[in-house]
Amino acid sequence: MANINTSDCSHIVNTELDLPGTTCEECGVTSPTRVCLSCGHIGCCETTNGHALAHSRASGHPVIRELPISERSFTWCYDCNAYLK
């Protein structure tokens, strides 16, 4: 898995998201979850039920952020197949 600079990812959007929580909208899993940086959808990781990836494929929104958001949480682009730094 690659690491690329955020500036090198053409899929990143600059949005301010108001997160109501960290629970997967489809199955209710509370961890590990990811937020879509395009629309704020919260889905679970592929290690659980994969709803974050399913949302990305269905919506065309490729960039997610690990929840809860902190200085250590990662940002991932499915289209670039890379962590953004």
C-alpha cells in the first residue's frame, strides 16, 4: 500500500463535515468505522462488513477518513489505492 501526498490525489475534496457519531449507518457497528469525505456517510471497515467500501463504489466517493478523527487517524483514497499524507 502506497503513501502519497494529499496534493497528489485528485479525488480529495475540501469539506467541513459535521459528524453526528461514529456508528456505521448500515449495520450499527461502532468500530472500526470510516467517514466519506465527500458526503459524510459513515460506514464500517472491510474487516467488519465493508460498508465504507460499498458506499464508495456505489457513490463514486473514493476518499475516507478513519474514525474517530484525531491527529493519528488516516485518510485513504480507494481510487489511488493509497494513504494520503
